[in-house]
Amino acid sequence: MDELLTPRTARLDDRDVVDMIDEVQQEYVRRYGGPDSTPLRVEEFLPPVGLLFVVGDAEGAVGMGGWRGHDDGPEAAGLLPGDAEIKRMYVRPRARGRGAARALLHAIEDSAAAAGRGRLVLETGLRQPEAIGLYTSSGYRPLVPKFGLYRHEEQSVCMVKDLGTAGAA
């Protein structure tokens, strides 16, 4: 892995993150016809309930990804206590194929396990085969029933990985 692709923590409202969220939303428009309307709040990605990471190279930020806990509330329907959800995984086109997504995923998994989370869950879509490939090759399996805002959408794919921490089911 490129040394410059070492993940660092960030905030959802950091300028680099906001710019990449705008880019990934445009990617969703291209692939699905509209942006992801899942509500996200800065405090969901702050310890101890979540964490967000950014990777960069000599030219700046090239990728992001994070996790947020789902312990209560309507968005937790169908999930287990202690689950954490991966959100906003994105790597800019110029940095793809350099290990950025895998570095982010490892940082997410390690930090969620260290925070005592039992499983990581995620929602992606059939029009993101590269994401499905990354998660499958990293030990994620289909999660049925699906969860989240898009659980009733045919294009939605939900996946899960046990982290091996206390409370994992």
C-alpha cells in the first residue's frame, strides 16, 4: 500500500470530506438516477459512537469512509444491538487501484472492533460491483433481511461481517 494512503481521522464537516460527499453523490446520480438521501449527522461519526477516516496522497484527500453505531432509533430496525454501519466509502477515480478502499475498510473494522462493536453492516447497490467485490473479498456476506432506507429497493444489497468482539452474534 502507498505510504500516503494511511488513514487519518476526520470529521463529516471537514472541507475535504464535504467535497468528496458531493462527488460520491454525483456518482450515485450517474449510477442510480439520484443521490443517496440517507440523513447523516456530524455527531454520528464522533467517538465513541462512530468514526470517520480520510486517506490522502501528495495532492490531497483521495478517499473517505466511516462507521456509525446503531443502538436505538428507527434506523436501527432489523439490526442487532452493538451493530455499526459503514457509510460514505468513496475513493476518487485518480486513486483507485492503489489500496485506498482496503486501507479505509481495515481502519473502519479495527476501530469499530476496538469500540466494542460486534458486527459491521452496510448497504450498497447492484450498480456498484467494485464495492460488492471489495466487501465480499474482505469477508462480508449478504444480510437478510435488509435494513435501512433502501431495504425495499431491488437494487439494494446489504452485507454484514462479524468482528469477533464480545457481543458479536
